[in-house]
Amino acid sequence: LAADEKRMAPAETLSDREIACLQMAGDGHISEEIAERMGLSVHTVNAYLGAATTKLDSVNRIQAIAKAIRLGYIS
């Protein structure tokens, strides 16, 4: 891992909801399915995924999922 990936600033750590959404997206679920399973709106799920993507300094959801796996947030 690159040095910047090994330790993220505390303000950039992922929330439990962001991690849960990333995990489900990584498992192949679309936003609508994640929303239904978590009891959230699709807009809220997309907001969590967008925030996680930004915090992980990624350009898209796929890259964010890959980075979250490398950093140990999800499996």
C-alpha cells in the first residue's frame, strides 16, 4: 500500500453506514437493493457511497470498493 493508504486522517475514516454500503456494493448489489435491505432511500445510499468514494480519494464506486478492500474496511 502507498503511505497515504496506510493511514487516513481521522476525519476521513469511513462511517459504519459507508462501510456497509461499500460492502454490499462490492457484493454486487445495486443502490436500490442496498436501500431496501438497509431501510434507507436510494438517495441516502448514493450519498453514503459518494462520501466513501471521496474519503477514499477514488474516482468512482468500483475504485472505492477496491481501495476499501485493500485498506481492510471490507472483504
